[in-house]
Amino acid sequence: MDTLSQRLKHILSIIQIKQYVFAESIGISRSYLTKLLNGERTNISKSAALIIEDKYGFNRHWIETGEGNSMIQRDESSRKLEVISRIRDLSSIELDALIALLDSLETYRDGRQVTYLTDNKDEV
């Protein structure tokens, strides 16, 4: 992809979030993102590119230049650290849902069939 505009449009098509949400998540204004997407601006700040890399996994160098792989290669330990970081921001209800999901994955991994989830773990 030759232009920053094309690369940003590609990122938005992959992550499938609204433009204003994306702009807010990387710390730029909606109007500035629109200018980037329309090709009116051809450079993105290093800090915004780094935030895109951290939050969405797209290679900062590729975002800025179009060179190299579009996605960064993360090792397993950095992926686990990212998950832990995201868990810290969960609400109580979201944390309960995550625990239920982990319980069901453990049950699946152990070869037992999950039929339903209830509030009472003894009934699962």
C-alpha cells in the first residue's frame, strides 16, 4: 500500500471500528483522521503510530512508510502481558463473564462437554 491513507483505511477495515472511536483511541481528532484518510495529510505522528502498534498490532514502521510486514510479530509472553493488562480494566460483570469463559475452556480442554453455565459453579 503506497499511501498512509491506504494503510489507515486497511487498518480500519481489519479492526472494524468507527472512525471517531479509532481517532479517540490513538489520541487524534476526528478531523485530523479525516484529513489523513482523504490524503490531505501524509504524515502521522510517531506517537500515534506507536499507539496503533500497541493497541491494534500493526507495525509502526509499516504504518509510517509502507515498508515491511503490516502486523507486528508478538511472542507468547507479550501476548499474555497484553491480556493481563486488559483484564485490569474489566468491570465486575465482565470479569465474571471472563471467568465463566475460562471455566468452559478448561472443561472443553479436559474433554468434558459444556452444556450450560449457571451462577452456581456446582451445577455446571
